[in-house]
Amino acid sequence: MRHAIVYGDQRIAYRVEQDERRTTRVAIHVDPDGSVVVDAPPGFDDGTIHRAVQKRARWVASHVAEARNRYAHVRPREYVSGEQVLYLGKRYILKVVPVEHKPGPVKLKGNRLIVETKSGDPNDVKGQLRGWYRVKARDYFVTKISDVASRLSWVEQVPPLRLLVMNKQWGSCSPTGQIILNPHLVKAPRECIEYVIVHELAHLRHHDHSQEFWKLVTTHVPAWQAAKKKLDAMVEVMTAE
């Protein structure tokens, strides 16, 4: 259901979702697009939830403003030479090369990411880039998950990986123990990718975001807050298509 709080002259809508893993308090999230989601334990009445959100109205308003400001500066991609593209936290220049023959594979060369196209259609370039990112993401994530899992005592075997484009998540851990990662994440710096992987592997031990969960994450990624902040600041650029 949709609800709203008031802060100054602003009316900020929020959506309530029941989270069976929560028992005592709500959790408030501001998504990258500025929408507000409140996870509440089953049985919490609307009044209790509203008071909890209203109590943090200043925090909610500031984070909504930050998210909307970031989105305002993101331009849609045109898939032409000269655009910047990201890979493992580094910026490369896209070079689109028209060819008469069958296009070769996308390749990195120096500071350029080269895409050959026979049609010259930006959608062709876009499709090739998507495919390249998925291959690179799978290769990098599989290796990284194996490396990280070998350092975590509670992970008995390397969990399977699934790639899934998600609008509001970098990753998740399924009830069966499958690690799901957003292929856009391969554009992020390596330390950010490691944080997300540790975060999801920690859910194999703690299925919620309890205090114990965050202690576990902090033990293995002491600077996780800096990594998360960096991800939050880059999300619009990383997911823009």
C-alpha cells in the first residue's frame, strides 16, 4: 500500500512491504530512483509504521533529494564513439568502428572499448555491449565468489551463481543458497564487488539484516560502508542504458 509523510512543505510517499524476517522494528530504504520502501514485521499496524517513518522524516527527505539530484544529471546513452563506459571501476572511451565484414568481438585496447558494427545501429552497439558485460561479469564473479568463499568458515561449498538485471539491487541470496548478482555490478570498483559478494554470502549464515549479520560483514569487509557509499553514488551511471 502507498502511504505518505510530511516534512516541511514536502509530501513524501512510501510503500510498505511485509518482511517475515523482521520482528521488532521497521527498516526504511530509499531506492536509487528516490522511491521510499518500508520493510515492516507482519502484524504492524499502519499507525505504528507511520510514526516510525515520520520520526525519521528528515533523514528520508535528505536521501530522497540526494537520489533525485543524482538522477537529474544522468544523460541517456547514445552508443556512439566518445562516450565513457565503466568496467571494474575504470573509465574507458567507447569507440564504435563501422565495418563491412562480420563484426569481431568487443575488446578492450588501452583506454578504449572497441565495438565493431556492420549496421551502424546504436541498438546493435548496445546489444553487443550488454553481451560483453554479461560474459565479463560471469567470469569475474565466479572467480571472486570462489576466492571469497574460501576465506569464510561458514561457507562449506561455493554456491551457484545467477546473473539477473535488477533495478534496485546489486545482489541477493535465494532461500536455496544461490547467489544472484546484477551484471551491471561488474562496472563497479573491485572493492565494491567484494563487499556485495561478502554481503550475500553472509546471508548463508544470517538470513536477515540483524546486528549479528552486520558484525559478520564488518569482520570481513571493515570498510564496507565506504564501498556501499561509493556504489550508491555511482548507481545511476552504472545502470543507465
